Amino acid sequence: MNILLLGSGGRESALARVIAKSKLTEKFFISPGNPGMKQYGDCVTLDGFDNIGKFCIENNIETVVVGPEQPLVDGISDYFASDNSLKNIVVIGPDKKAAQLEGSKDFSKEFMQRNNIPTARYKTFNTQNIEAGKEFLKTLQPPYVLKADGLAAGKGVVILNSIEDAEKELEDMLKNAKFGTASHKVVIEEYLSGIECSVFVLTDGKNYVLLPEAKDYKRIGEGDTGLNTGGMGSISPVPFCDETFMQKVKEKIIDRTINGLQKEGLHYQGFIFFGLMNVKGEPYVIEYNVRMGDPESESVFARLDSDIVEAFSLIKEQRLNEYAIKINPLTAATVMLCSGGYPEAYEKGKVITGLDKVQDAIVYHAGTKENEKKEIITSGGRVIAVTCLGDNIADALDKCYNNINNISFDKMYFRKDIGKDLQ
């Protein structure tokens, strides 16, 4: 099978590794990719849907795997489906309307409400009813959760402890467009107290395969303090996601989501990310994402022992129920190495050394480039993800941190407490 993977981050690096391993993969292209992904396939630069489509025709691409959310929200699946020369290519990702599960917080909340999927109480507001939003805030207990309706690069959720700050934030998001067009509507929701986890499925729209769950760590500081980031590390499996809890997740959340998609005529083939809160043993949906998570993918795919491309090949004819998934029982730990200053202002172009000294670990490039000397340099806030398998969380983490000691770049920062809360 000839495959094109879209994306350039840690999530796509993890996908590239398992796609390249498949016995079914013939030609494999990645756009735009990064220096670490060159070992898996041919990196090409393709800008815009027209150029992607043209490339697919010229290279007999049979499957397009969409890594990030933006192309899905922009309608890349619809673009392929509406073109006679592209419509037989399988796109791993939902169509534009179904992608609103991530593209619009209001859309996803309404979907959950219609389909009786457990989630926090909420209301949505715009510039016309800001005062009503302030009144709704008064009906809630602190802390207060405000979410920009649209995509805001993972930065559109604000949690505040005082109602005065929450009212000011509501005005800032709506009147001052704090998150641009993403906050033309704002969802205010009840704060759920519990512990988060991430659950993933691959679906053909009718059947689904449950992938390993993971827990990620969003805050920049140790002890879950400081600003939110794209993710500082992850652990899989998650100890509290036992058989009883996961049965509730399947019955109350996954099954109702898949049934809801079918009932509402939403075309969905691809990954669904369920951001969940475990509230006293009961699962609630915090958010949907219409792609895999990052840095969860790095841990999840490290534990996948079956062929992901075989699963992709079964999606077109809705035969995913025939896929026999195999999961490695070992624990995977991922630690993200970041640029100093991230998630605020940070410098790029720092030379990375020591990658050749890594042993018994997977190094995923997330924000890297090559300079004119062919040295690997930093090009993003989250730069490298180091993933290790171990007999338990402590074992996997020991391997991670031992390998991280060999890697260096100026102002490199990472959290030293990933997974400590689960031990």
C-alpha cells in the first residue's frame, strides 16, 4: 500500500514509526515531516489541498493519514470525496462536519447532550449575551472553566478561581477576541474534580478498535503547576483505568458516540480522542479530539504490537471488526524535552547533541530541523520526545531519564515528575 502521512510533530513521528514497520506499506511519504522522520519515509513539502491531491494521483497513493486537526476541520476529507480522481483514496480522518467535534466546543457539547454522553453542565455565550454569561457564572462553584469555541492551538481553555477574574476573562475572550475568531463564542462549564485520562479508538464509522489508554501531563511545572502546554509527557497504561472503569467508558461514552455519529449522519473514519475525567469512578467527557493526542501517541503506539496499516486497509469497507489488535503488556513512558521559555517566548536554532547515544529507547522528533551543516537543531517549543518501555512505570521512567542525560541543547527543559502521581 502507498501511504501519505500529513504532519510534522511528535504525534506524526509516532504514527510514521508504526506505518513504516508494516509489512503492507510499500511507498511511504510524509509531508512535511521532520529530520527524525526521514528514517521512516520520504519527506516532501506539499502546500494546500490541490497540491496534496495532485501528489496522491501522481504517486498512486491509496491511503492518506491526517495527523493534525486543522486540515480535518478545514475539510480535507470532503475535498478528496468530492473529486472523482481522489474519491477512492481512503482518508484516515472525519469529514468537515464531524470534525466539528473538535473544531467547535459548542457543537461537541450539543452532540454529547443529544446522545446522553456524560459531560459537565455548560452554556454557550457570544458578544450579544455577555451579561447572561456573567449570571451563569454565579450559578457555578469555583473554579470557573471558560473555553474558546474554536481551535486555539491548545491554549483556549482558561480555569480561574475568582468570579471577578472569570467575568473579566469572559469579556476579554469575547469583546477583545483574546483567542481571535476561536473565541467568537465561549463555552462556560462546570468544573469537574477528578483525575484525567485519554482514551483512543480507531473507527470505520460503524465498528471501532480500542487502543491503549494514556495519561498526559499538560502543565509546564512540576507538581502540575504553571501554564498549560501541548503536553510534557505521558504514561500508558493508566493504573486507574481498570476493567470496571473501562467498561463504563465503553458503554456510556464510546458506544454512544459511535451510535450518535451514525444516527446523525456524520461521516467518520479515523481516530477519536476522548479526553476524560474520572470523577469518583465515573467517566465524563472533557473534550473530543478528531485525531490522536500528543504526547500520548508516543506512548500508545509504542505499545501497539499489531499492524496499524492492516487496520487502515479494513476501514474503507467498514470491516474493522476483523482487526485483531495486539497490545504490549509493558508500560510506556514518554518525557518531552522542551525549549527554555516554552510555552511563552523561546529561542530556536539550538544544536541538539547526544541523540546517537540513546539506547533501549525511541526518540521521536517533534520540533526539529536541519541546519546548513546538517546538524539537528530546535525549531519548536516541544523538541524531542523520549519514550521507553519497562516492566512498570518506575522502570520505564528510569530508562527515559537515563537516556535524557545523554541529550543536550541550550536551555533544554523537561519535567522530572512525569508519572510520579500514578506510582
